[in-house]
Amino acid sequence: MNLMSIAVLIGFLAACLLAAASGILFKPGEWYERLRKPSWRPPNRLFAPVWTLLYLTIALSGWLVWHTAGFGGAGLALTLYALQLLLNAAWTPVFFGLHRLDLGFAVLVLLWLAIAATIVAFALVSGVAALLMIPYLAWVSFAAMLNYTVWQMNRAGLPPDSKTSAPALMAATADS
């Protein structure tokens, strides 16, 4: 592997790191913990290792397409790749930042479509690159199901917060 190839691989890794950075800025927090969630939701500790592995495969797949066809020869495929990374980065601030479960689901639907289109475009350039994107599509499919379910389970509003529920407020005012 020559120096240019290594530099481009680092660029693809950096682009994925940039998309992942939204997860550092917008953490689940207390709001998310209070949401009703389905029993089949994975534990929070599983998400970071899964996303780390996925971002590595996403970066490698983009690099393989570039390595096979270059930026000029794979313009559409790499444009779709960039679009799906932007949508990926957008979900976290929409869901965890704005607390918009409905818009979060809409972003995931668009992300799913962008990943599927990227896989099709990648397959025309590199079958291996397309295959590397399939676990990502599977995980986003699961994430969309989870997002939709959480949205539906919380349509009537959040469960009461122990600090702001009526009994807690009555007890606090009785103490004063």
C-alpha cells in the first residue's frame, strides 16, 4: 500500500469518526432513560462496540471503492456514501438532542434508503465493498425498528419523572 492509499484510508476513517462525533456531543442522558423501551432493546453498553466495528467497515468499504475506481470513477457511489454518512451523523442530534422520536425515525428511513443505494452503487465497483456495508444496513434496520417502537410506546408522553411527579411535588411542598 503506497502513501497516497494510506492517506485516503485515513481520510475515510476520519469521515466516519466525524459522523460518530455526534454521539459524543449528544448523549442519551436522563431523558432517554425515562422513555418506555421494548424488552428486546439491547443494553446500552452494546452500542459503542457495535458502532465502532461498523464505522471501521464503513470506512474500509469506502476506501475499497476509491482504491478500485478512484474518486472520478466512482463519483455517484462515493456521493451516496457521503450522503449516508451525513444522515448517520444527523440522527443523534435529532433523536437525543431535539428529543424528536418521530423525526429520528424519519432520518433512519432516509438513512436506510441511502445505505441501500450505496450498496447497489458499490456493488458495481467492488463486491467486497458492497458486502462490507450489509451489516451496517442490518443494524440500521434494527435501529429503525427500535426507534419506531420507542416512538410508539411514548406517543402519550414520557413516564412521570420522580422529581416532577405530582406525589413528589406534593411531598416537597409539604416539607416547606
